[in-house]
Amino acid sequence: MSKILYMVIPCYNEEEVLEETAKRLKEKYKTLISNDAISKNSKIMFVNDGSKDKTWDIIESLCKKDKIYAGVKLSRNKGHQNALLAGLMTAKEKADIVISMDADLQDDINVIDEMVKKNSEGYDIVYGVRSSRKKDSFFKRTTAQGFYKMMKMLGVDIIYNHADCRLMSKRSLDALEQYHEVNLFLRGIVPELGFSSTIVYYERNKRFAGESKYPLKKMLAFAFDGVTSFSMRPLRMILSMGVIILIISIAIMIYSLVVKILGHAVEGWAFLAISIWFIGGLQMISIGLIGEYVGKIYKEAKARPRYIIEKVID
């Protein structure tokens, strides 16, 4: 029996691309349904992340015209990761498998066929991974590759060159629901689930229309969230720096005393130098130690809603 597939497409100010995206996905669905690869009850779900343009109006219009479409409206803008999670958690109650993809048509929709095939072979999670970054600018290519390498270096289990194009089974989504972090970084959480997974490669296209919703400022913020959500090493680095500075301060203390004894120092300089370096080292150690605890508390203490759903059309 064919499985029910829901596509989850987070949308923020996507009025320029939404209708074309819906059209192409509908054509792909028709092919998959006719080939009995997915159930005729499968749907394409758009999640409106507090868009300021006509995105939600277009979603409502699409849902009225064809039952293949579904819509989720968040009460306000909560960010890409929260919008994606809202769609995944809504879709999992109705679907056997869920595929997430961006609305800008940069992810190749033909990868859906391969993902569904891999799922039928027994994989719960199928990651869509870019085969190359030739179409990226030098700056974006360099920073993106540096980000993935840095995450690996910090001990985060992350799939290289994978964004948020992936297939997940219902049981893997049930497991994902047990994660309650407010600061979401799904690229790091999903590999932690531990279910059987595989990778399919695709060539990423240029954006069909409109502007990227991830300028440099947002990309840096996203990268910082990823690091702070999954690694304690930056805090341990602060602690290590404190120890190093303390050792240096001891060396300077000895040097200052020697200079003082030899009579070559300005009066009061030795005491001032020793005090600044020694106290600075102790402060860095203290901040590092406190940071270890704050970092752990930070992951657990916040319990604000990650999203609030205003309306669902299914």
C-alpha cells in the first residue's frame, strides 16, 4: 500500500515564487501518484511564517482551488526552523512520511522520487545533500564550507552540505517531538535521532524569483545558534584561555619581581602589572566555570512556545 506523503514548505514573504512552486510540486505529485509511489491522499503543506506580503492569501487561494494543498498559518514570524517544525509536527499526524523543502525552488524537486524510493528500502531519514557549490559565490561557498567544518571540529554531528531538504518517517518525527529546545537547530537534532538514514545528492538551482531570506546577518546568527545549541566547547575554550592567561600572569609576576629587585622598574608598576594579569586570569576562569553551568541550564530552563498556530487548512 502506498504511503501518504506530506511536503512541508516554510514560507516567509514568498509571493513571487509560491504559485510556481505549487504548480511544479503538483505536477510531481501527479506523476508519483500515477506511478503508485505515494498515496492519492498525499498533500503539499505550506507554512506561513508571519509573512508581510500576500503569501497567506495565495496559500488560502491554492487550498480552495485544489485539495492537494494544505496550509498552516503561524500567529507571527518565528523564524525558519520554528516554522519548519510547526509544519512537521502538524503533518506527522496525517502522513506516513514527510519531506521538507524550501519554497524558492532551489532544492531540486526531482530528488523527491529518490527519497521516496530510499524510504521504501527501509530508511527512516533521507538527507538531501548538495552535490557541489559551483553556483555559489566565492564568499558564500567559503563561509558555508567553513561553517560545516567548524561544526564538525566542535563535535556537532552534522551532515556536510545538508540544509533542510530531507525525508522523515512518522516514527522519526515522533522522536523529534520529544526534543523541547526553544533554540532550534534541526540540522544538528535530526542526526541525533539515531534512526536508519542515507543520503541522496542533487544539484541546487538558482533562486527562481525574489530575494534570499538569509542575508549575511541572518546566516551568522543561524551559525551562532547552531554552535551554542550543540557544543559546550566555546565555553571550555574560555576556561582554557583563563588558565593560559593565569600561567602568563605568573610568568609576568616573576619577571616583574626580578625587574623590581634589579631596580629597573617604575615604582608601583610591578604591583599594577601583577594585579591586572592575575585578576584577569581569575576572572576568565570564573566566567568559564560559570558558563559551563549556565550553558547547561540555558538548554533546559527556557520553555517559551516555539510557535503558535493561528489557522490550519487541510
